[in-house]
Amino acid sequence: MRKKVIAGNWKMYMDIAGAVNLITGIKAGLNKDSLNCDVVICPPAVNLETANELVKNSPIGLGAQNMYFEDQGAFTGEISAPMLKAVGCGYVILGHSERRTIFGEKDELINKKVIKALASGLTPIFCIGETLEERENGTTFSVVKTQITEGLKGVSADDITKVIVAYEPVWAIGTGKTASPEQAQEVHKYIRTMLSEMYGSDKADSVTIQYGGSVKPENAAELLGQPDIDGALVGGACLKADSFLAIIHAV
Ligand code: 13P
């Protein structure tokens, strides 16, 4: 059985005081006894150390939003996997569409980061997804196929089950326009079929595939009820304890 994973991508929101407030709220409202998913928060890097102190001895896992693939060196502005491990991270979001479009990250770079995360014992939350234009011109599957083949190049069959794939259609991110459960399920099923061709069906069946893009308390249960949707990567709705908790409790 795949475990569902609900992760909050805080993006570039929340100073330290806001982070303390939000994490305290999530902890207070988390119904630990009936929790049947993993919960992860991914605050901005400057908040990770504080966040780690607060999530210790709680079921909340900690993730970063990005990292570089070298351990150390003259890479101004970058953060390495060992640094993330040292502040208590277990997860790292890689290849988010905002990294791809705004910061020009390509599949090849994202692939190096995925390989490094796995080698360092971090769970990569590997993001893929098509733009509106790509969906409208009928290339969703081929776009996703390239992102998977290139982004997961060199990932072994043993390691693939340690990867979380996040399908985030770019047109659904921050727009309030959610993919319908059927639209999302169709692509999730395609992703699992691809993983099955690459790694065999046993492995593919064990990979967590999250949906992301305007997930809210109102649509979470229906999306999470689809057979191949194994969790959510939540943006806007994870910035308030109440709405993040409602999504978690919808599992
Ligand atoms: P929204 O939930 O704000 O659409 O953001 C989704 C996202 O990009 C999560 O990584």
C-alpha cells in the first residue's frame, strides 16, 4: 500500500515569526491518532532551523524547496544536500515549475539534483507538469514523458521508490483552476505506466505520485480519492493552519 503524503510548499512566504505561528497552529490542530498520511512542510531555507526545532517529536516532516547538486564550493546563493540534512530536512522539492520557468532550470540540472538528493538520503519531491499551451496543443503526455525520462535518468530501481513524483500542471498553479479529478488521474496513471515500463510494475506501484495545483479543502477529498493520486503538494492553502489541516484530514 502506498502511503499518502501531504506536503506544503510555502514558496517565498513567511518570516520567522510567521513560520513559528504557522507551525504551532499545524501542530496544535493535527489529529495524531487518526492521521493516515505523512505530513511535510517546506518553508523558506532561512526558516528551516527554527522549523526543525518546532517539528521535532511531531509527525511533521521537514523539506526544503530547492538545493544544488554539489556538496560545497563557490556557488553563491546555493545550498547543498549535506547542509539541508544538517538542519533536519528529510525532503527536498526539485524541479518545481517556478524553478523551471523563472530560474531557467532544465531537466539535466534537475536530474543531477535528484541523483544527489537520493545519494544524500533526502527524499526528492520531483515536480513535473505541462503548461496551458502544451495541454491545449495536445502535448501533455510527451512533455511529462520527457521530464520523467530526463529527470530520472540514472535513478536505480532500488531508489525509484524513494522518489515522490509531484504532477503539477502549470496552468493550475496559483490560478485557482484545479485539474478535474479525471484530468489529474489520467496523467497520474500515465506517469505510473511510464514508471512501470522503466522499473517494472511492482516498483511503479510503490511510488507516491502527488497532485499539485490549487489544492484546497474543498477539492482535496475528491482528488485524493483517485486511484493513482497519492497525496498533494499544496501551495497557497498550506499558508494557513486551518486549510492545510483540512487537506490533511481529508485523506
Ligand atoms: P497552489 O496550491 O498555490 O496552486 O500551488 C501549487 C504549487 O505550486 C505547490 O508546489
